Amino acid sequence: MNQPAALHPVTVHPVPALGAEDVVVADDGLVYTGTEDGTVFAVRPDGSRVDVVGHTGGRPLGLELLPDGRLLVADAHLGLLAMDIATGAVERLVDMVNGRRMLFCNNAAVAANGDIWFSDSSTRYGIERWKDDIVQDTRTGRLLCRRADGSVEKHLDGLAFANGVALAADESFVAVAETAARTVVRLWLRGERAGTRDLLCSDLPGYPDNIARGSDGLIWVTIASPRDPVVEMLQRAPLPLRKAVTRIPEALQPKPKRVVRVQAFDDAGELVHDLSGESTDFHMVTGVREHDGRVWLGSLQESAVGVMPVAGL
């Protein structure tokens, strides 16, 4: 699992702002992404045109399509939002959990019955201090569910930086990435194991960010950066040392390596694809969406979305 297949060419489509963190592809082929200035863009599949859909007023991260045609936005600052693709109008769906405002709403998956499963990465740090949370290994991440009636439930907590969310093809389980632990946790929703948790995959070769079910039925997982022994050593260090490290100047802190890598797993947790992209203009893949044999990529640190072919196609 630690050695990906041959490099695949990555086509890069620029967008007018930094931090196109996630991607979702509509039936008409339009690719949606959100950037750090709060803008949501629609990108044509060939990159020939980029249009503004709207502004959240916060920091859009994970994106999904809702059954009513609106765009679901997990906004790091504002919570779960629904954006009208035609008008840009925004409705706030969830910003409080048990009377407390979320600090780091990150990613979501939408069930057939309208339930929205979503992650809150940390109850201690917001997106501006995501490195602090990973190095300090706070394990305060949560997996939550907004039911179709608007109520919100907590289903998992103590997660090591809860991140991407995806549902099984038959919705028998929901999966959530633990970035700091390099795992994807699986919570069973139906059947004999309902209410229990295990791992869809573990010991990933790097730190997973967003995950998403593709049109091929697989769960695609981003590998934002390779495993860093220094980071993992710090996670095991005494808490005062971990806090001290995150206070040193940004230039001296560990940095994500410039790689492009995604993996795909079936619902049994078997690795099906392990793809690396060849690009000098794109790195730190934080969003992934397979659609009709191509893999669309988002990045927290790029003013662009990328796309590459799936192996064997």
C-alpha cells in the first residue's frame, strides 16, 4: 500500500482565489469548489469557464449535492449551509451542537432519506490552527448527524481530527477519516453490527483529508501528505512540548510534502486504486471526487482544481 502505481498526468484548472479545498461534480459535469475567501465557484469540465455561484461569508470546505438541487456546504466558520446554485442564497442548517457553536465543520455526506452526516474536526481549534490540533493530537473530533427533521445527534467523539465523510453504497455504514491517526473509521448503521465501530482502513501511507463515494461505487480517500515520522513523534511527546512546537514560527514548522495521491477502497475495505499524479503545479490533495472515469482533485493550498484519469481507463 505504500508504493503507488505509475504517475498519472494531472490537468490543472485555475480558479480566481486560493484554497479550492473540496470538489463535487454535478450530473451536468460542472465541478463545484469553495475557496478561503468564502466564494463557491462552478468550473466547466474543460476549465474554459469559471463562474461565481455565491459567497458563504465564511470558509467553505466540504461540498455535496442535496436532493432539492442546492449545494450543501460544510463551512469551517459557519457550520452546515445550503446554497441555491441559481441565486447564491444561503440557508444555515446547523451551527450549534448541544448549545455550543461548532469550531470546525469540515465535510459531509447526504443519505437518501435526507439525513446529513458531517464532521466537526475539533472542539478546541478552528481551521486557522489545524496544525495545532494534529500535532497536539487533541482527539476532540466528532461525527454528527442532522436528521431530516432538523435535529442534530452526536454519534462519535474522541476522533483524531475528524475529516472526510462518506456513506456505504447501501448506507449500511458511514465512514469518517481520522487525519491525525491515518485511519478511516466505519460506524455501522444497520444489520447485526449496528451501533458499533471498526476501521474501513488503517495505517494509510499519509494523512487522509476528505473522502467521497465516486460514480464507480468506491470510497475515494485523499492522502494530503505522506506520513511524517517527526509529526508522529511529537504526537507521543509530553503535552507541554507539543504545545511549544506549535508556537514556533510557521517557517520552522513541519510542512506537507508536494505530492498528489489518492486511494480508493471498496465497502469491504479492500484497496482498489492507489494513484499518484505527476504535476509541478498542484499538491496537497484535500478533496477528491471520481466521476465517469476521471478523478477531480481539490487542494487547501492551491488556486486551482485538478483532474486525472483513473488507472486502466
